[in-house]
Amino acid sequence: MRKSISLHSYLSLTNAILILMVLGVIGYIWSRGQQDAIERELQSEVREHALLLATIVSQKYDQNPDLNIDSYQLPADITNADYIVAYLANDLSLHNLGDQPLTVEQSNYFRQYGHTALNGDSNVVRLRWGTRTEESIYASSPVLDHYGKVSGAICVILPLDRLGTQFSRMRLTLLSIVLGVSLIGIIVSFLFTNLITQRVVDAEKLAARVAQGDYQLRLPETGPRELQELATHLNRMAQELQDQTHQRQSLLANVTHELARPLGGLQQGVESLQGGAFKDKELSAELLDNMAQTIRRMELLIDDIGLAAHPTTKPIQLNRTCIQLEPFLRSLVTRSRTAARNHDIEIDFDLPPALPEIYADEKRLNQIMGNLIDNALKFTPREGRINVTVKFPDPEHIQLMVRDSGPGIAAEDAPYIFSPFYQGQAGKRIMQGMGLGLAIARQLAEAHGGSLVLENAPGGGSIAILNLPNKRVLN
């Protein structure tokens, strides 16, 4: 078998990647939102600072119209070493009002964006040059002279190099949190994945054992719903295969047992005839009659085996004809009396007058009733009694009933009496037949559009009730 990654590894790796992706995206969105919020606050702060400085300079112009801006210095209590401040005159000349010298690039930015303030409007601009760490926020505000006219503009730049460091620290902290939470999530995911894959491994072991012919292993039906259902189906499969194996073994043993006796009887009959018994006409006739009945029983046995193997999805083909019910039942009881006398069992029938015809397959109906009588003979004790009766529960149906005086149906046997090869506790002690009679009888009854039930009779014993539609329904 080609070596490949296990299901456990697949699930663990998939969960780890999913957790990292989700937390990474959430962390990135959160950090970007935090950064944007901080930058908006800084832009507002820089704008207000530029407006404050412009107001102070305007007030100085009101107090001193001849103020020389080149020699003017902002008050120390309102200056901030982080800010770069300059005064932009209408002729675009720059005058540095702060402590930090102006670079050429900064001077160009002041002139480039200062025209807005020279037109009387404040503005804020995000500046970027060189690397990302050289980003800045620019703001400007117009300065009014004592006549109320724009004499220039205060331009302010706040470098974001310190802020960039803070952002880097924030991202590093966030990354540490993401990795920590991811590690916890991966450990938890590993534990759950291990639970799932362990059940799959157990299912694999069961399948391997079943493939080797061992049907004893069962899976615990616990855990998530899908795993419970999988375990249930696999356990049911193993149980059914075990039952089928047992049934097959029972079938082979029972077929061997059931065929051995009639074959032995046939062999004795043949040997008797070969030894001269044919010279005695009465003896030879009896031997031939017994041999014919033995062959018939073997034919019925083979018929039962064939029906037991018949596909449940394929309907049984019936050859329906009109059957005179009274002579059919009398003949059936007469044929069964020999076997009944051998067990000291009395068998009779109770038939109402003027029985109607029924439309059925005579061979299959004979097979149904024969199996019901054989089942009654099996469980009726010596000096017991079997009775065959007919009833009409309604104008559209007829009931053929076989009642015995046996022990009845045990509660533990009741759910399985029509299962193929099932003989029950009593049947296992008696060891007669293959446990197919009732299953075949019900199968043939349903093929006729009828039903078959077996229940305990009032007063003791059991009663088999074959319910069939009569001729008028089928026509």
C-alpha cells in the first residue's frame, strides 16, 4: 500500500491553518482599525495645533501691524519639539518658527500644500517620503492681519517615526497574542481530531477483522452523531454477517441431517427390493409407496431451500387454479395421519358444510399447510391433538387454521418465529427440521395476497391462522 499522510494529520493541519488564517485576518483588521483611528485623532490634533498657532500669530498682527515675522518666536509654552512649524508668506517665502531646521523636502511640501491656507482654508495632508517610517501629517491654517486679510499661513508637520515604532510594537504584541491563542486552539483541535480519528481507526480495525472472517468485534456507539450512526451501521453489518454465517452453517448441517434420513430409507428400500422383496407384492407395494413418499418429502425439502434463497425483491410466480377446498383438506389430513400416528398424536379436521372453491396455487397451498402441520407435529407432545379448521371472518376472506396442544409460544421466541432457520429454545432441544417451515409458509401466504400469524391459543397450545382472499376478490 502506498504510504500517505494519515487522516489525523490532514485534520490537524487543516484546523491549524484555519485557526491561523482566521485569527490573522481578525488581528490584521483590528490593527488596521486601531491605526486608522489613531491617525484620525492625530490629524485632528495637528489641525487644531496649526489653527492655534495661526490664531496666536494673527493676534500678534492685531497688536503690532508692523510685526517682523522673521524675528518672531512662538511662545515656549505652546511649542512642541515634535512639531516642525513654519510661516508661509503670500510670496511663498518660508520663515522657520520652530527649533528644528527645515529640510529642502519639508520646505517644498510647505510651499506645495500651503496655497490652500493662503486662499483662506485650513487643510490636513498625510505626507510620505522615502521609507514608511518617514511618514508625516501636514496641516496648515491661514494667518489674518489686522485688516482681516490673509497675510500668510502657519504650516505644521508632525513626523510619525515615533508612532511607527508604537505601531510596530502593537503589531508584535498582537502577533504574540494570535500565536498564543492559535497554539491553544491547535491543542484543543488536536484533542477533538484525535477523538474522531480514533473512531475511524476502530472502524478500520472492524472492517479488517470482518474481511478476515471474524465478526465478533463491535464499536462503541458514542460520540458525535455521524460517528454514532457509522458505528451502528458497522455493528449491524458485522452482526448480520455473523448471523448469516451461523445460518449457513446451520443450513449445511440441517440439510445433511434432513437428507441423510430419507436417503437411508431409500437405500434400505432399494436393498430390500434387490434382496427379493419384489416377489412379495404387498411388501413391494408398501416399500415403493414409502419410497415415493420419501422422494416427495425430499422434493418439498429442496423446494423449501429454493424458496429460502429466493430474492426478496423478485415476486414468486404462482400457478393459480380453482381448488375444491374440502377434498384438498381431507387429503392433506389423511396424508399427515401416518406421521401423527408415529408420534401417538391424533389429527382431525372440523369443516363447515358447503366449502367454497378458492383460487390459489395448489402446490404452494399444499406446501403452506404441510409446513404448518409439520410444525404442529414437532411441538405437540405424545397423545396430543392437532385440529384443522376453516372460518370465514368476512365475505372477502377465508381462514385456514391449524391448532396444536403443545406448550405454546415462549415470549422470547415470539419475535423470531418467522425468521429463517430459527427453531427457538424448544426447537433446539427437538432438533427436527431446518427452521424454514414457518418462514416459507408466510412467504407463500404473502405471495397469494394473504397473511399468516402464529399465536398462543386460548386454553393452551398454539394456533396458526392462514388468511387468504377468496375467489371473488381475485376475480
